[in-house]
Amino acid sequence: VSVSVAGGSGSYTYQWDDPSASTSTTITGLPVGMYTVIVLDTGTGCRGTATVAVNGPCPTFSIGDFTTPAAQTSNIPVTVSNFTNMVAAQFTLSVPNTNFDIITVNGFGLTDLAFTNFVIDPIMNTVSMSWFDSSGNGATLADGTTLFNVQIFATGTAQPGDCTDIIIGDTPVDFEVGQMVNGLLEDVPSCGEDGTLCIPGTGTINITGSVQRPNATGVENATMKLTGDVTATTTTDANGNYSFPNIPMGSSVKVTPCKDINPNNGVSTIDLVLIQAHILGTTPFTSPYDRIAADANNNGSISTLDLVELQYIILGTYTGFANNTSWRFVESSYVFPDPNNPWVPAFPECTTLPSLFSNTSSNFVAIKIGDLNNNANPSLAPGQNSNEFWAVPESRIESTLYFNVEDQAAKQGEVVELAFTANDFDEISGYQFTLNFDPNRLEILDIPTQLEKANFGTTRLEEGILTTSWFDAKTATLADNEVVFTIKFRALEDLKSVHELIYTSSDLTASEAYSTVYENMDIALNFIDGTTTDDFVLYQNRPNPFKTETIISFNLPQEGQAVLSIMDISGRLVKQIKGNFNAGYNQIIINRSELPNSSVLYYRLDAQNKSATHKMILIN
């Protein structure tokens, strides 16, 4: 309970009459009762008082789901819970289907409750109740106690499969309850749970529904399981829709969604930045779905442990969540009691559908664990590389974050220490990429880095793959040529240079960076010539073969014009790049979208009266 004050001098003291005699603006953990606070304006001497009621659990009146043969009378119980120190209650029970008639009430379970407390309206098909405790002390009933039975007749016109709702409402008599609280009569909130009465049918019904992300995007390939009286399994289509047809009438079933594939789908370092900003309190999450998505280890809270687990997913160190599934689900109609604590009570991840006699739907909200910027591809099939689908497309790349690396030559067995240094590293909040190298010619010995070892994924070094991820919600700025990290290699053969053997990609961890200026940045290496090569050299493209993009690099003896031509296997020119290039090492990035579908291509460099040609292979 909190108190706010307007006007006055702005300097106040507070005195509550709670058991702890609290003196703050907010008090918690209060038992049911009435509480008063006295506010003193220390500047003017004026006083003010306010009184507030703290209510207990909502008194609830419930009706279940029942079946009956046609032309028969059924006693339908109205039960109670949280019925403590109740002094008065009134409401109306209505049956809207005219094939079912309210006949009478009986089975009274409360002192002073009798037939005379009820009025039956056969025209409106309602029964209204008004009761009070004549002792004035309040009555208490155990949870599940029957307050009374309403007798309903299924007329001869009712057919198999016919159903009616039994509704607890406030027409014509308002739904109100009174409760004794600390010796005072209080009008407290009340709850009603409606029920149904159905005639079993011999036909079938359909259960349909949809699974969508919080942004209303349909989720494909979610497994929908039906259990109970009928067992079945289906999957959602491209729009997130599903259907269970031909379910026998009267069946009671449960619908449960599941999707536990591609844990890294949509998970990137920008998500770690967003989670860290929440933990630090700079940008707290406002959606309960975001909080569930950030709880990677599924312990009901958001902490640095979640960041660690997600970073392992990004780096490829973990291939799945240790105590969670890739996707979580919530009934779409569920309202979180406390959006800031969506784990208490446990949110419903399935829907129970009792006694079905008509077509019904069951819809869910899908939450991708670890994806806070909602860029996961919900149509990804099991085993598909998510980086091919959700990595930032070239059309959205706003800038490139370069790491300077001095090119080096090495003899077989020599150790090469490559420092990756800053180049316009300005207000960067995070980066990640895959560093590819030729494992037949280079061996990683160590990463004696200024970063933590946890910023690197080393599980696939034998394949020539090193992954890295770094983030800082407060952003970081480094001076040009300041060392970001260092990698120590051993040359497995004589090397004229290392730049041909090392490149960045999105093969395992997507290549991207983020800053306060550019939301989407690519990653690239800027090799500084340290090998004193004066020759005209056209290097083999890397990677080769390639799927999405490749780098063509070359060395010029002096600055000047150069022409790079790409031809198909018949010699037809498909792309040409002309420009003025620096003396020494240069590189050009070629994107697959710029090329035809030919699997074999040739590229030729013409410069300074010299020419060289290489072959490259494009794969699907």
C-alpha cells in the first residue's frame, strides 16, 4: 500500500497504524484489515489522514461442467471458495438456452439460506439470490462446499450436442458480497466461475487455434499435442494455425504446444545488451513476455546467469538450454496478475477443454527464449542454420566495424601473435562474429586476450572456426589501434602472409555489431601490410566455396586503377568493379545476390599492365 501527497511544503512524515507502526510512504506484507496513515507537513504543520482496506482472496462462486440426457432434470451445485467471515451475498444465475429450464433450488449449505432467499423468473430463465447472516458475525465455509443446487430441466426439444452456459452475473440482481474485516462490514470484490450443461451428442467437433508471437507473427512448426479422452498430434502451418478435426462430442481434452528446436534462432549479442540494460535498471522490460524470454535458465528471475547461458548459445558452446526449451507458450487469454513477475503464479502453457459439445478454439502466445528484439524466424525448420535467415541483411547494414590486423609472414613452426585492434570503435554496445581460419595451415594456441575467455567459443577449432561475442549496455569507446583482443597461432607450414587464411563470417555466430549511432553494423578485418610484398598478386577468394558472400583480395605494387571482372563458365561477364586502389593489400566483398546461379565462376584482376585469374565456387 502506498500513499502520495500533493500540495503543501513538500516535506512530510508518515505514521501508519499497522502492527509495525511504519513511517514510510509504502508498506507491504499487511494482513487483511483496515489501515490509517497520518501525514504531517513538517513545513506548515498541517495534518491529513487516509484509510485503506486490504482485502483477502476473492470470495468465489463456481459452477462446473455437467452432462445430462434429454428430458431429464439435473441438480447443478453452486460451490464456494475463500468464503470466510461472509455476512451477505447476492447475485443472479441465468441459463440463456431456452431448451434448458430452471425449475427450482435446493440443497442449501448455509445457515439462514432457504428457498425464500431466491426468486425464480421462468420468462427470463434466471434465479436470483439474496442472503445475509442474521447473527452479524459472519459465516465461513470450507472451499468446495455446495452453497445450493439449481435444478435444471433439459426439455424434450433439446437435441444431442445441445449445450447451455450457466452464468453467474448481475442482472437483474447485482453481484455483491459483504465480509467482516477487523469487526467492520466491507463490500469486497467477488468472483464468479460460470459452468455448462450439455446433452452428449453422437457427432464430432473441431478444435482449432493459432500460435503467434507477441507481435502477432504466426509460429510455424510448433508441435500441438492433444491428450485426454482423445490423443493426437499435429503441427502449426506457415501462419501458425492448427486444427484437430473430428473430435467426438463430449470429449474432455488438453491442448499443449511445444517447440524445442534451433535454440540460437534469433539470439544475438544485441539481446544480451538489452537484458543487461534491464538488470542494471537503465531500461527495464515492460512486457511479461520479454521477462520470460530473458529468463534463459528458467529459474523465475533475470540475472547475469542468464547472460552467461545465452552467450554460450551464441558462441556455439552450448547446443541447447540446460533447464529450458527453445520456445515457451502462454494461453493468449491469460492475464498476468503481476506483469513484473510473470512466473508467480505459474503461467498456463496448456489449455484444458472439458466436455466439448461444439467447435472451439485454443490460442497461444509463443515466446522465443533469448530473443528480446523479436528477430527470430518462426518458420525455421529443425537443423536449419538460423544465421542464414535472421542475420542482418545487406540492405539493412548501416556501417561496418573494422578490426585492424597486421599481416605477417611466418616459417613452419613459428608462433604468430595477431592483435585485433580498434578502428573507429566509437560507442559500441556489442559485437559478435565467426572467425574462420585454415586449420591445415594455422593452429590456435591461445587467446591471451584483454577480454574474458567466456567471450570466445572454442569448441570447433579443429574445423577452423572460432566464435566471439562481447557486449556492454553502457557502450565502450576505444582509441584507434588499441588492442581489443589477441590470438596466438602456430604456422603449420611456411606462410608468405596470414591474411589469406583468416576471415570473418556468419557461419556459426552471425557477424554483426551495434552502436549508439548505427543500429546494424557488419564486421570486417582490415589487414595492414606488414609483409613488405611489392608484387602484383591476386589471392584466392575466401571462403571458397561460399554460400552468402566471399572476399577477393589482391596486392598492388603501387597505387592506381584496377579492374575486377567476374565471368561465368562460358566467359560471359556477370559483374565488373573498377576503381582506384592503394598500393599494397586491398580487398573487395562480393555478395551472392550480385551473382548468377552458376556454380562455377572465374574472376580476373587487370591492373598496371598485369593480369591474373582464379576460379571460385558458389554452393547452395
